[in-house]
Amino acid sequence: MISIVIPIYNEEEIIPTLIDEIEQSMAGLETEWEALFVDDGSVDGSLAALLHAQSRNPNIVVIELSRNWGHQTAISAGLEHARGDAVVVMDGDLQDPPAVIPALVSAWKSGFQVVIAERGKRGEGLFRRICFRCFYRLLGWVSDFPIPLNAGMFGLLDRQAVDAITLLSETNRYLPGLRAWIGFPTKIVMYDRSSRAAGEPKQHFGRLFRYAFDAIFSFSYKPLRFSLFMGVATAIFSMIAAVVLTTFRIMGVGIFGGPVVVGYTSTLVSILFLGGVQLIGIGILGEYLGRVFDEVKRRPLYFIRRVHGGVERRTGLR
């Protein structure tokens, strides 16, 4: 059995086309399947469209969350309710084409437990493409273990891989990183990412920056090491500057051979520089401390209002 997990947030215009394409792709596989649409607190007609589709197709399950919990949390809810031997995860904006699903299933049947759909081309605008490229290069540099770059959540997980991810209870979740962290035999399937079928991107830049921070600070200690390096480099620079300035003062000449100016702007510059380095270090520590604070509270990842169709495997909370 193949499960398909799709988070939905205000995608009313796309849902009918999305479901049609999923049904066409799964019809060619000749296997039992289910599609779990996780409504992440949509405020348009997305839920009504999903319920209408569920009423005519028993393969569709609608998980209605209590509010908007975020993209990664919605996917986690879908993974916990998926019953398939393999689970395909994809976005609901048709940028992840359902036509790629047969290729993912084929790779899984050949023995790979994790199949990652990597983007050959992106359908976003130039500015977003540049931002994503910079993010993936930064992530590749800071990550403490290899994470496939230029790949979102679109892909397939074997049941064993799904169970491994659902055991991980951290609050600030970057699922592509968790998918790489659990291991298991992995294969890359290339595809071209299309532009949105309709509407505007629901992941605005504020959410994308938070998503990037979760990726960096959840899987790397290098920002902390960078803070330490900046502190050591600043201390060395300050000692060298102190020796140079003292020597010039004893010689009675100013910097660059000019007149000696008492209380010149280098004092202000050095204070601002040291203050900036300290704030960088405090900010990096704050990012890690904030995530520790989220984890020790041990709050549930989400609450479910209702599950429409399928077999409800949970009590409505995680």
C-alpha cells in the first residue's frame, strides 16, 4: 500500500486539479493507495473542497488540524497517520508533480528505503531562486553531516524510515535534515520543479527564514564555533591594535603619519566593533537557547480537530 501525505493551507483553487493528477498517477501503479490531506488551518474553501473529494473517493483521508501549525508539523501529522508500506510526501501546490510518484515507487521497489526527489530546475522567480541557492550552499557548508541539497520534502519513505522519523519528537523540525539523519539506503530521483498552478506562495519570506534557521541550528554546531572564532579573532586584533597604537603614541605621530589626535574616532570604532561581535555571539546563543526552551516544555506538536475517512490511528494529539 502506498500513502501520500500532502499538507494543505489555502489551496482551494488547486485542490481539484491536484486530486485528478494524483488519481491518474496512482491508476497506473495498480496498487492500493491512500492520500492523506492535512488541512493546516486553512481559512478559505480548502477544507470544503477536500471533504467533497473525500465523499466521492474512499482513498482520500482528510486530517483537520485545530489551527495553523506550520508546514513541517502538518507533514509530521500526516506521517503519523499514514498506513502505507511506503509514504510519499509532497506539497499541495503542484510544484511537486504527482507524475513523478511512479518513479519514486519504482526506486523503492528496487530496494531503496529513502527516495529523494531532487530539483533539476526551479519554477520560482529569480529572487527566490537566488535565495534558495544561497541557503543550500550555506547549509552544505555548516551541516555537521551530509544533507542532500536542492531537495525539499518531496520524496518517498519506506515504512521503517517513517517509523524512525515519527520517533523523533523535537519541536523545531527540519524534516529533510531528519530524513538524512536517520540513514537507510537512499536514492536521488531528478525532476523539474514547476511554477505554482495558481495563487500565491504560502511560504512567505518570514517563514522561509525561520525554516532556514531551523535547518541550520538543528543540524550544526558551527555557528557556536563561529562565535568562538570571532571572539578569538577580535581579541588578537585588539592586542595587535593596542601595540601599534601605543607605539605610534610613543613616537609622537598619529596614524598614517598625521598629527596626534587625542580621543580620535578609533575609540568609538573599536567599541562598536567589539559590541557587534558580542551581540553576534549572544544572538547565536539565543537561537540555540530558544530551541532548548521549546524542547524542554514538551508540548504536543499539534492537535487534530477531526479525521475524515480512513482509520483514525491516534487520539488527536501528538
